Amino acid sequence: MDERRSAEDGEGLLSPVLRPVRSGNGYEEALEQILRVIRLDLLSEGDRLPAERELALRLGVSRAILREVLRTLTEQGLVVSVRGRYGGTFVRRPAKNPEQPQGPGVSAVDLEDTLRFREVLEVGIAELAARGRPCPAERDRLEEALAATGDASPDTYRRYDTRFHLTLAELAGSPSLTAEYATVRARLNQLLDRIPLLVRNLEHAQRQHTELAEAVLAGDAESARSVMREHCAGTAALLRGFLP
């Protein structure tokens, strides 16, 4: 390990990529940046990431969040942690997972098109749903959809996550908007099926779901827009990080 090149020796190489995160999605955005470092081959097999303290400082996240990120990368076989004098966190080349769904690749243009269209629709949906002041039956439906995402197992989570977002779309009061959202959601789910389902991300997403539902039920359109934009940004960060 002592012969392996450290990322600390290549400060200029990583500086353009490792930047302080800009939103409340600290885990997702920090993960995206380190994945980008690995995907861009800025570090080779066996190269060491910056020390934990420095890396947390560069990314503008707590060391607790950074440890969650590094744990995720370890579970995905992308880094390995070594203890001792010459220890640290070292890069591993991504190995193909035979259980990971395979299929045609996705271009950067198609990815960005889907993410931007999704954000425009979802943020508008959140605002309209909040302004619509849901009736008691609609409130019950939204609360039921929220509870279902909280109770869902990893195997069923995406189904109930989709149902929650479609329920919000229906509360916006525009059948055309709901139909467009259903189309972009199908595209989004195809992309999400290509990346790992991360427990830490699901927990964060569920907190945002709760904040969204609360804002809509309170008729707070501004908060609903803000939370939804942040929610979309978290998903986008993961997809940009994992998809080549």
C-alpha cells in the first residue's frame, strides 16, 4: 500500500471535481462527486482518496455523512478501506454485477433531458397541489400514499414511491399534466433500475416525502416547490454519479 499513489499528491487533479455540495442532499451529492472521480479515471486502481477529514472539508459535509458515502462505495465494491500506518480508502475498479439489470446504455443528453423535464413537471405539480387545497378525500389519499412508502420493503419501494408522486400529480388537478408525468416517471424508473437501491438515500427521500406532504396539506406552495426541487436534485445526483 505504501507504493500506491495518494490523491493528496494530485491536488490539482481532483480540485475541479471535489467541491462543496450546494443543497440539502449532502449524502447524494457527495456520493455523486466521488463516483465522478472514479468514473473519470482521475484515480487509478489502488490510488488513495484524500484523508477523511480533508475529504469532508472539501465536500462541505459532516464526517458522519462522509462515512455513510464511503460505506456505500465499499458495499458497491468501488473502494476498500485499509487500516494501519499506510492505510486509508483506496479505489477499486468497478466490477460488473451479474444481478444488475443490463440493457442499452443511456446517453448524457437523454439522462439530462429526463432529469430536467422531471424537475420542471414535479416542481410545478407540487405548487399546484398545494395551491389546490386538497379536500378531505384527497388528503386521505395523499396520507395513505405517504404511509405506504414508509412501510414499503426495498423490493416494493419503487412501486409505492411512484404511487406517491402520481398521487401528487393527480392533486394538481390537470389530467394532461398527470399523463405527462406518468410518461416521464416511466423513463425515470428505467434509469433508477440501473443503479443500486441505497438505504441511506431511501431514508432521506422519505423525510422529503413527509415534508412535501405536509407542505401540500398546509397549502404552502413555496415550501412545496422548494422541497420538491431538492428532492429531484437528490435523485439526479445519484443517477449522474452511477450512470456512465
